[in-house]
Amino acid sequence: MTYLKSGFKTAANLALIGTLFISACNSENKTNTNAADTAVQDKTLTEVTSTTEAADSTKLSFDTKDIPFSTKEIGTFPYLKAPADYKFNDITKSDLKTVHFAVNGVLMPVEGKTYSTNIYKISEGAAPFNMEVVQREYDKVIKELGGVKVSSNLLAGQVEKVGQKLLEAEGDHAYTIIGVNEYTLGHVNTYIIKTAKAEVWVELSLYQNGGYIYILEKAV
């Protein structure tokens, strides 16, 4: 009888030890799993943050040194005119102004002499404003002058990041005058013509029925 009680006691103790061991293992596994999950999350967050910061840093520290110098005679400021059958209207000029231009879809400030205006069809008639014709014409002319395109759109959130009021005060951006929407953000074209004396920045921003052009000469 004593043996049986002792046996039951020993078995009970072994069962208890086993239960505690399993519980401890499960707890340790859970702790390790949680730690691993946290590590993965932290690593992912770090990688995303680092990648984002690196991308933003690259875009914001854009250097025109990689853009070749134009070997063409580009004329005198503002260098560009309206395409055939179109005209400039409501021209604004400044000897020194800071204007934001998109580079790879990200806005960055550039300071210099400016000329900006909207682009109108001389006579609407049977052929209204044609965005494709206007953009194709400037693509062609600026390329012939030795310029390059550095952006063809504006990323969502950039207007809010820089400040709606600030960009509105600059004037002649289709995305602030007409409104920030998928269409206007998708038709912001930035070009740079680099000469030995200056960088010429050009923004052509378009909407369904018209367009705006911003030309800035930055002395170098």
C-alpha cells in the first residue's frame, strides 16, 4: 500500500515535471517566435525607411553634372516660343525667383530669372487645343537645343509636402491652377538645357484644354 502511494506520488511528480518542461519549452518557443517576428518587422521597417530616405536624398540632391553641355546656339532668354498656331498669354517675369521643378517626379527648388505664361490656341475653330501636339513640339525643340527631359510626371503627395499655398504663389503650374488630380500630375514635364553660362529649367504642365510653361535661367 505504501509502495502504491509512493509510486503514485512519483508518477505525479514526473507528470508535473513533464508538464512544467513542456510549458517552459512552449513559452521559450513563443518568446523566440515573437522575438523573431519583431526582428523581421524591425528589419523590414529599417530597410523600407532606409530605402525611402536614400531615394528621397538622391532625388533632392539631384546634380546636373551628369547632364551634357549643349553644343547648340540656344539664343536669348526665354529661349522658347509658342508652337505654330499657338500663343503665349498673361506673361509673368522675374529677375530672381525660387520655383519648384519636378525631377523624377519629386519637386525641388531652383532659383533664377524666370518667365512664365499660359499657352493658348490662336484660333480654336475646328481644332481645339491639342496637348499631344504641344508636348511633342517642345520635346522636339528642346532636344534640338541640346536639352534633356528629367521628369514626365509629379508624384502624388508632392504638392502637399512642399505646400499648396507656396506653389500657388509661384504661379503658372497647371496642377495648382487647374487642380491637383491624376491628369495634371501625370502631365508635368521638366527639361534642362545646360550651357557653360547657365542651366535653363523648363516646366511644361498640361491639362485637357490648355497648358503652362515655366522657364528659369539659373546662372552657373
